[in-house]
Amino acid sequence: QVQLVESGGGLVQAGGSLRLSCAASGRTFSNYIMGWFRQAPGKERDFVTGIIGTSGSTYYADSVKGRFTISTNNAKNTVYLQMNSLKPEDTAVYYCAAGSPGRSIYYFSTRGADYWGQGTQVTVSS
């Protein structure tokens, strides 16, 4: 079992930045795919970004490429999402997610994660 706890959401003006953090516990962090999804009001939960723990390879949704960066600190079992040049359309609840060892990034990004955090609200005002 993996427990995920997010922090760092809030209200920011368009063009601003926020950094989300997700502390993971319960398993060997570096063996998992870690990532972030988001869900805007009235919409489905969508993949934002993922990082494969064993290789460090990263993947991003087209809508956030060049603006968002995922990173990990394995010593702290923490994954971060640095969000720059935020837009009002980035407003959503952001969920930290973990995929079990052996999952592909395709599976993770399209079928969802095996473990979820509780979510943190990010609101970008225009």
C-alpha cells in the first residue's frame, strides 16, 4: 500500500507560479511511476505528467509542456510539480498519483494510477 499526501495548492494570478509537493510512504518510492493528474469542474480527471522512478524519464501532457516540470527527491520520498506561466485553464484539483512497478507510462496516463492522493486545489485568476 502507498499513501500520498499533497500540499502546495492555492490561488495565483495568471502568469504566476506554484509548486506542489507529494509525500509518499509505504513502499519503495523509486520503483513506482509517480505523477500528477488534474480534474477541472465538470470534466474528467486528466493526466498531467509522470516520471518513471527507475529511469527518471518524464512525460507531459501537451497542454503543460514547457511550463510544468516534475521532479523527485528519492531521499525524501517526495515528488514535486513546478508550475510556471499558469493560465486560468490550469484551474483544477490536482492529484498526486502512483503506478505500481511494471506499469507502463501509457497505462498510467490512460488507465489511471493504482494509488491517489486526496487532491489539492489550484486556482488561477485572470
